[in-house]
Amino acid sequence: MRRIDPIASITVVALAVALAVALAAPASRAASKPAPESAPRPVRGAAADSGMPPQLAEEIGKYADPGPQHADLAYFVGHWTSTTRVWAEPGSKPVEFPGSAEYSLILGGRFLQLDSRATVGGVEGHGLGLYGYDRFKEKYSFYYLHDADTQALVGLGDRDSTGTGIAFEVAMDMPASGEHAKPIRAVLRRLGPDRHVFQMFEKYLDGRDWKVLEITFDRVK
């Protein structure tokens, strides 16, 4: 079985720490629990206030103002601890290390900003991310940067059939192996009110998925 290159694994970990904030709270959760004070308020008149013709302002406003998917992001505002496990090959003993994340809403609640840190081999890594929902594309989005790589990671995702998770399609370069735009499937799933898990999958040569990374996040209370 193919063994993951250590450098590539760090990149995968960086992405996973970022994605683990990702947009897992269903709309029903937002309805049953009051949002934090930093939760976004819909900017329903933002386009109209610009002086545009009413019809044009209404059309632009449909895509520019935050929607219910953005309100869901307020659930993740705050501090979390994380436990990351990485598998070098299927069936092997995972490498485990700790981390943390802090999230805040920015730009009128349109994006969730991530400041993530994880200690790998005694060295602390630092990542910055932005997460949102593109109302025109009708897709969840993320953008991620990390101090272990010059690659900017970008992905789009949809809720899965259970409604409890989001599956992202990511194209990741692997410099150590020379691979470009390697397809990675990332799945974020809620496990409870204060815990969620993020997993990343690669493909066997026969097309089967195998898990290379898993991160469990717990809210700091």
C-alpha cells in the first residue's frame, strides 16, 4: 500500500484543521438555540441603500446579503480543542497530536474566520481560514493558508444526504510526490451539541476510499 509522504501529511493536516470548523450545524440547530451576540443580522436593505434601481438592488441583494446558511456559522464562534489522528497507510497505528481553534464572524456575518494551531512533532503550526456560503453558486466555500506551505487551498461543498455533514471536493497539490490537483474528499459531521469530527479520504488504485486523517473537536466551556 502507498505510504503518505510526511510533508504531504502536514498539508493534509493543515487543511483538516481548517475544514473542521466547516459549516456543520443544521438550520434546525440555529432555530432551537439562540445565536451568540456576534451572530450576523441579515443585511436585507444593503443593496437598496446604495441608490440602485429597485429591481437591480433586489436582484443583487439576493446574493449579497447573508442567508440562513451564514446564520448557522455563528454556532462555531468561540474556542475549541482538537485531537488529530493521521494514518500513514490503511490499518496502521495513527499518529496523534493536539491542537486548538478560534473562530469569529467577519464582514457582516458573511464569512467565518479561523485561527487554528496544531503541534506536530513538537513544532506548532499556524493556519488562517475563511469559510462561507456562496448564495449564487449554492455551495459552501472555504479558503485556507498555512505556515507549512505556500499553497492556498480552495474548495466547494454540499450537505450530504443525512443533513448532518458537508462533503467538500478539494484539489490538492502534493509537491513531495509530484502530483498536481490530487482529488481529496473531506467530510465534516456533527456528533453532538459540542463535538464534531472531520475526516479526509484518498483513493485506492481501484477507486475505493481510505481514511487518511480524522480530527475530533470539542468546545471549550
